[in-house]
Amino acid sequence: MSRIGKRPVVVPPDVKVNIENRTVVIEGPKGKLSYQHRPEVAVEFDPVNRLIHVRPAQETRWTKAFHGLTRALIQNMVIGVTQGYEKQLEIQGVGYLAAIVGNELHLRLGFAHEVHIPLPADLTVTCPDPQHIVIRGIDKQRVGEFAAEIRAIRKADPYLGKGIRYVGEVVRLKERKGAGKK
């Protein structure tokens, strides 16, 4: 059995849980999320103790993997509808800027053109200043995916450190080509 899957998911009192036909619907103060789990696992909600239990149908290698995965996804849903998720990106480089214009994120990243990215409806994207982008939402996967899409446009350069990176990400700078010669 999966070690992660064994632990029950604790549901706060302000969160509603509905499980029907392999579909788990979790509704909280920040929104509503649903997930259709695999048939290899069973998901049960105990309304008295406010716990969600995930149990495997049989003991196979794949069932163990889906057991832990399902429990982790449900835990992420509960955290998402109560607290939400946030990713912060920072832009480093002379003339590199970010701004929100209408329903688009405009990025100047040293290309010959400005990059325009349409903002998803389910996420809240803000630019507190031209060098920072903050992405918030209730779905952990969507927040991380959108942050990765933005970062992939211009990753931090390993020689100068210019580009987009996560706040707190350490970019190891390489030595330049002629730096070691004498």
C-alpha cells in the first residue's frame, strides 16, 4: 500500500464534499473543483469525522501508484478551495518588463517584438511592478502550468542571468568562454 495513500484527507468544516460515480466534487470558500478518479481506487467520505479515505481495489503495482496519486490530488483540491495557490515570477535584465493590458500579459524580453499572452479566466494574474508577475488560483496544476509557460518564453540565461525565473530560484552562472585563459 502507498504510504501517502494511507493517510486520510482532513476536510475543514467550511468545505463541502460530494462523491458520485467516481467523481469527487469539492466546494469551498474560494471555488469548486472536481476530479474523476481511476477505477483502481475507491474514495469514501466520512461526514462525521470529516475525513476522505482512499483505498486500493487490489494490491498491484499500478494500483499502489494510483492510490497515492489520487490521495495527493484530493488533498491539493481541498487546499486549493480553502487557501488557494500562488506562484511568483521575477524578470531580470535591462529593459525586460511585464505589464497587464486588458486581458493580456505583455512581456518585453529582448526580442524584436513584444510577447502577448492571453490570461486564463480561472487564474488571477497581477504585476505588482514591471519585474514581478504573481499568478493565483485554486487549481495547483493550472497555476504551475501557466507559470511554466510564461517562464519558458525566456528562461534565465546561464551566462548573464537575464530572463524569467521563479522568485527564490538560484541560477548558477557559468564562466564566460575566455574567462579562464591567461
